Amino acid sequence: MKTYNNNQEMLNDLKTLKLKRDISIEELKIVKNQFKDDLSFSSWLSSAVRVTTKLGIYNLAKRILK
């Protein structure tokens, strides 16, 4: 445990800890929004279209090469 020589040292540490806490909260908000965007319908739809396109190209190439 840290010992403080005066009130100013303690206040500086408290301010630093509060800023670190605020930064962590903002980072969590960003991660939450990114996660929400990843679960959105448009994200799922674009992924499905991308996979379907790749499968279509694969099947087309397979038929051409036969």
C-alpha cells in the first residue's frame, strides 16, 4: 500500500485513477457499439451475400472446368 506525504499526492493519484476509469468506460462503450454493429441485420445480410457470391463463383468455375 502506498503512503502519501501530503494531500496533494493523494489528490493527484485520485485524479489519475479517475481518468483511467473514464478512459476504460469510453473504451467499453466503443466495444459495445462495435459488437452491436456486428450483430445488426445489415451486417448479417452482407455476410450472407458475400458467402453466396463466393459459392456461386466456385460452382461456376467447377462447371467450366468439367
